[in-house]
Amino acid sequence: MRLPNLENAEISESKITSICFPPHTVPAKAKPLLQFGFDLVRWEALVLALKQHASDNEVALEEKTIFGTRYIIDGLLKAPDGRLLNIRAAWYIYANGDVPRFVTAHPLRRRRL
């Protein structure tokens, strides 16, 4: 199963800047993004890559909550430098809507090919 309603997916600039590239520190999840060519100046490149990641990979876990449904997607994300980064991305669709909203992403151990 793929992320439902991907064509309507929303990833805000503030979500990318606060979660993936926070200004006060460089968290563990930001280091690989920076090393693979993503950066705060071109945050839109990460938005496009995350949407492509959701399109290319199956949902690994679907979890119903009282507020809606959380979707976890594991797989390879193509970076601006052409390399592939194995990540886990979380998306959420609220019970009263159908728009997938990006929650967070972090690197996974490299997949052995």
C-alpha cells in the first residue's frame, strides 16, 4: 500500500526548517541530510524528495489513533548529490480529513544491496 492521497500531501517550510534543520543545533537526523547535499537554503528540494520517497516506497506501518492514522514509510531517498539515503518518514492523516501531512524523517541503517 502507498500513502493515500499523496497528490494532496502537505509539507510546510516550517516543518522542514524546525524538524529537519533546526536553527539551534544540528540533530542526528540533519547530519546525513546535510552530508548528502540537502540544506536549509534549498529546503524545497527536500520536500520534493520526501514526496518522491512516499511515491516510491510502500507504507511499512499503518497505525490508527483517536486523532487519525499515522503512516510510516521506510526506503531510499534520492539526494541532490545523486546518492541514496535510507530513511524512515512519518506522515499523518487526521480523522476529519484526507490530506497526508509530513511529521518527521530520520535516517535508518544503510540497506545492504
